Amino acid sequence: SSPDSDGCTPELEKAGLLNKTKIAEGGRKLRKNWSPSWVVLVGNSLVFFKDPKSQTPSSWKPGNSRPESSVDLRGAQLHWANDLSSKKNVFKLRTVTGNEFLLQSETDSLIKEWYSTIQNVIDRLDRE
Ligand code: I3P
């Protein structure tokens, strides 16, 4: 049987490094501030961690694995958004609460995988 045969632990769908900026909070526009983020898709949430590579040796403490923020994908909307940035391979994720994030990768295949994996989770939640 699988390690989670009781179904109580949310399934890890995907994890990796993407560039991230939040562009709106509760519908209010924010100033862009791109930074690398370790992104984890688990259960119904997208969870953001600080990029380990951007941290100093002294910042390696156990408590450091605490997420920066997380996004509930239920009712969220996903759109390619190359018009919203000078960077390539950008998509926008909008939550029901009006928070908006841009996510980006220089690697075409990688960003396409993230887009379809997140969209699959949103679609699954829409059907529930
Ligand atoms: C922003 C910064 C962003 C850029 C944004 C600039 O300037 O250069 O990287 O977004 O463009 O305003 P600042 O650092 O002074 O805030 P992209 O890299 O996504 O293009 P924008 O205003 O056209 O969104």
C-alpha cells in the first residue's frame, strides 16, 4: 500500500524553484518585487518558501523551513500573462480573495508543467 493509504496526508504534487512576485492583495495593486521562491504544490494549496540559495549560512535554522505564505487554490484562476511582464514564461494566479501572483521560469517546459499541474488541481476542486 502507499505511504498514505489512510488518505490523511495531503499528496505532494510538485515542488521546485520559480520566480515569484505578488502584484495584488485583496484586489489592491502592489508594487512588483520579483524574487526566487521554492514553490510546493500540496493538497489544495500552493506553498511558498524562501529560496534556500538566497539565504546566508547563519540563517540555516530549523524554524527556517516555515513557509512564507500559502495560497488556497479552490476557486482560483490561472492565466498566461506575458503582457504583464517583460520576462518570458509568466503566468498569473488569482485567488478568490483577490490576491494575485505572477510566477515565472526561464525554462519553457518547466513553466508549462507548473501551469498544467496547478490548472488540474483548480479543475479538480471546481468539480467537488
Ligand atoms: C520594476 C522592476 C520589475 C518590472 C517592473 C518595474 O521596477 O523592474 O522587474 O517588472 O515593470 O516597474 P522597480 O524595481 O523600480 O519597482 P518585470 O520584470 O515583470 O517587467 P512593470 O512596472 O512594467 O510591471
